[in-house]
Amino acid sequence: MEQIIQQMVNGVSLGSIYALIALGYTMVYGIIKLINFAHGDIYMVGAYIGFFLTTYLSIGFFPALILSMIICSLLGVIIEKVAYKPMRNSTRIAALITAISVSLFLQYGMMYFVGPETRTYPNILPNSQIKLFGTEAVIDIKNIYILVVTIVLMVLLQYVIYRTKTGKAMRAVALDRDASELMGIDMNKTISYTFAIGSALAGAAGVLVGTYYNTINPLMGAVPGLKAFIAAVIGGIGYIPGAVFGGFFLGITETTVSAFGGSLYKDAVAFAILIVVLLVRPNGIFGSNTKEKV
Amino acid sequence: MNGLSDLYRLLIIKKKKGECILMKKTKMLSLMMVMIVMASFLIGCGADSGSGNDSDTIKVGLNYELSGNVATYGTDLSDGVEMALEEINANGGLLGKQIEVIKMDNTSDSAEAANISTRLITREKVVTILGPATSGNTKGAIPISTQNKVPLVSASATADDVTVDSNGNVREYIFKTCFSDSYQGITMANFAYNDLGNTKAAILTENTSDYSIGITNNFREEFTNLGGTVVAEEAYQSKETDFKAVLTNIRAANPDVILVPGYYEEVGLIIKQARELGLNVPVLGGDGYDSPKIVELAGAEALNNVYYSNHYSPMDTAEDVVAFREAFQGKFNKEAGAFHALGYDLGYFFADAVERAGEATPEKIKDAMAETIDFTGITGTLSIDELHNPVKSVTILELVDGEPTFLKKLEP
């Protein structure tokens, strides 16, 4: 029994990281139908910003988290203006290739500046564990931090999209770009907001992962980026609660596979699920063609 | 995304292959003629290599990783080798001759290691090649040494198949002066069973690394033979960061010791996460733990009750080790690491073989090396066995609050 609880805890904490990255993925896709492959690398940049802030300026966890989110959102907006905006009216494959180039540019640009070696975060969160229900199953305080931050950010995101004017503009652009422009919505501004929010979420994930796993490197964004992409597709890309569901689903699936002794096949299982979902429900478990997507 | 760029490269290669097929026959013919001319030139070079022995110096080639991704290993080793050879020259040299060192950079690339070996042998006419540092680059240089019958000695290529070919036959001209991966596995099994008194072991292997698999297989065999049982075996891949699921499985098996034969980058995280899950049993490993990074990754408090085998410990209080450390400190103004010590021993190992050979020719040196018995160095006393591997002592270190502490030296 405690085995099952422990593995569920492991799965949920892994899943919350995927969910956090998937949120940004799904948002950008929902608005401008672009699979932003550079998203995982913005997460990497966020981790490095957090690293420099906590190591060299020795500031605390929450200020570092917020500063990293702000810098990442600026980076996201700049990337959109420089790389994606000129491609807005070209084919989707051209935009996709641009996204891949931006991703490689960020990875190897970062490697040029900070070197390829692994860096370690200082201890900025309390390092203690809580025993669950008096059993041997333990949960780390850092797990709780990640979980809480993920849920708070998700609720905040739902609020922004459904309760604010900017959110309304985003939903309008997602529904019909030309019509919303005719209605006087500033499309450039709306897309900039989307990238800013999406990238800020990636930056937050970077700092959380840096403090949790204690190790960062310039290529760390590639695999979680792909996993988050799978999570977004499973939940229905463009649909925000779907991304969160997909993240947790993927995390728990991977842990379950490992728990049954298949630790070397967990990536294969993740991609197999992606294939099955694409075959059976191409729009994801929650996605549908008619649904309004943001 | 890397996958995509690889795919693109693959497409380009395919295209090139297509062009290759179209290559005209005349082109092939001229290519063959050029090759014949080149071959005769090389044979010409080989023929007069005998005259090199009459020179007034003994030429030794250093083929090391002085740049590229494992440059620190290569630089440390060649510093150690050069320090030893300078000492020997200062004491009158070998057989009345001075040693001439020809040092070249193989850029951490196994193809380049082969090129450099060729150049050292055919142009510089060295009597022995020392290096390269890693098993992969050493394997690149092996065919050149074998074909030209010039001995090659690596001080740090720990893979089992460096000195032995795939059919189990010993490579006549290839030697190494460090213990093999299999030897570390056997040593740690004995240490766990006899010294720590453990009988239930769990193993967590990096299944993409020959090094890790080598240690695992030998540990499992030896530990079971001694009477212990392996209660859980799990695997991971390099660059992974989350090990909690496999560690939870291991915890359920209730082992009293865990073997994690990996490199410090993953091992640091594994130990940290194991301690977080409440797995406080001893952790065992090999020389891959030898990096200050492991403390940064795992945190000092997690690194207790961790034991690993290594070539050398600066905390060793043996007289010759202390003398070496002081001499090294005086020359380079820093603490000598394991690779410096291995390089230093390699220099003296070569000198010892030349002295016993009585003549500085590749053939005689090779025979003398194969007959090495009880050569005493900083990293222990070694004898070369019939497979050209050393039989030598292993140092076992214990991590106490992240600090490597000398525990014991196990004689073979």
C-alpha cells in the first residue's frame, strides 16, 4: 500500500512539472496555431536565470521565481517579434522550422555563454520530508512547493483568460483572427501578451525544476519540452485544463511503468500513448473541433 | 529537436551516397594509383625505422586529449608523465641516453588518436606511445600500434576489452596500467560482503554505459558467489534526473547495500533522492564518483555512508605518495589528482621497462613490459598479467559529509 502511495506521490510531482511546461505550449498553440518548439528552451533559460539570481545575488526562492518569470516573458516577447512575427503569414511548416531553429539557437547560444557543464542550485528551499499517514511513504517539501505553484499559476491563468479584457482578446483571436482584427482588437499586442504569459510559466517551471532536482544544463529543455508537448496533445492542444490533466496523466503513467520494472521503457510508453491518442482522438481527450480554444 | 537535425544530416548523407555510386570508373582507377604510390611511400618509411635506434635520445610519443571534451583527463595525465620523465632525465636518463618527449594532441577524437599514432610511429619513430586517456580513444589508436609493432600503454583506459580483442586473444603490443572495470566490481563485492557485512544488495545500473554494466556484472557474480543475494536490479539512462520511481522499488526490496556504478552527474542525484526517500543504507560505486561535483549535486549531508573504489587517494599516508604530492605541489602549485598520479606512474613504468629491456627498441620494450612484476608506483604495486592488465591494489574511499576520506588500500 505504501508502495502505491509513494509511487503516486512520485508521479504527481513529476506530472506537475510537465503540466506547468505544457500550459505555455498549449496557450501559444491555441492563439496562433504555432507549435513553439523553443518553449522547452525558454524553460532552460528560466532555470539559468534562477541559478544566477540565487547563486550570485543570493536572493530568496520567491523573488528569484518572480524575476525569472519577468525576464522569461520579455525573452518570449522578443523571440516572437524577431523570429515568429515575420513568419505569421507564411506556411505553418515554415513557422515550425523557425521554431526549431530558435530552439537550437537558445540551446547552443546558452552553451556558448555558460559552457556545457552541469550547474547546481544552492539550497534555497527547506530540505525536509513529511511522512504520509504514518507510513514509510514520504513527500518532499519541494514537491509541495511545485504542486502549489502549479495549481496557483493555473488558476491565475484561467482568471486572466476568462475574466480580463486581455483574456477576452486572446479568446477572440483564437476564434477568428481576421474578424477580431476588424473588431478593433490589436492583434500584435494580444499575441505579445500570449507569449509573455506562456514564457513566464516556462520560466517558473525552470526555477522550480532547478531547485527540485538541483541540476541544470543547456540541453535540459529538450526532453521535458517534448514530454510537455505530449501532455498538451493528450489533453487536447489549445485547451488549458487539458494540458494540466495531460501533464499529471503522463507523470503518473511514467512512474507506474517504472514501478512495474520498465524504467527503461517509460519514454517509449509516453510516445506510444501519444500515437494512440492521435489515432483515436486526434484532438486530444478533452479537445474537440467545435470548442473555443485558447 | 536534436532528433530532427540528425534526420536532416542523415538525408544529406544519403544524397552523397547516391553521388558516390555515380563515380566514374576512371576516377576509381586514379584513386587506386594514388593509394599505391602512398602505400609504397609508407613502406619506405617503415624500412628505415631501424636506424632510429642509434640516435642519442630515446623518443617516446605522448598521444593525449589536450583539447576537446575530456581535455582535463588528457592534460592531467600528460603533466604527470612529463613530470616523471623530467625527473628521470635529471637523474641521468635511461641507458645513458636522455628521453625525448614528443607530445601531440588528439583533440579527444578517436580518429585523430589513430592519425597521431601513425605520425608518431612513422615520422617521429618513437619506441613507445603513452596514452590516450579514455578507452574509446585508446581503441582508436590500437590498430596503428599493432600493425607497426610499437607498444602502446594507457594509464587510464579501464574498459576490459582494451588489451584483449573480441576473440579473447591478448593484443601483443597493448598494455594498461590501471585496473579494469570488472576488477572494480569484484573488489566492491568483496568489500560489501566482508568489510561491511552486507548480504542483501540492490543494483542500479546505467544501462547505456559499458563501464556501468561491466561493474554490475562482475559485482553480481562475485557477490552471489560469496553467499550474498541481489534483491533488486533496476536501470536508468544517462542524463535522467528523476530516479524516485526506481528508488521506491529498491526501497521495497529492503536491501542493506546499494551498488550504483555510474558517473558523478547521475550518481549525485541518485544518492540525494535515495536519502530523501529514507534509503540510508550504504551506497557503493567506482572511480566515476571521483569529482568535486558530486558534493554540489547531492549535498554534503546526503554523502555519508558512501564508498567507492579509486586509483589513488591524496589522503594516503604512504611515504612515496606524500613525497610525490609535495614534489607535484612544488612544480604545479596545486594538489595532485588521481590522473596526475596515474600519469606519473606511467612515466616510471615505461622507464622501468626500458631499463630491464637493456635496449630501447619497441620489440624489447614490449617484452620487458609483459614481464613486469611488482613495479612500485604511487597508485600501488602492479604486475602485468598474461592479458596485459595490471594486478594492482585498489584504494577504497569513504565519503564523510561529502569529503573523500581514505579508508583502505586493498592489495590484490
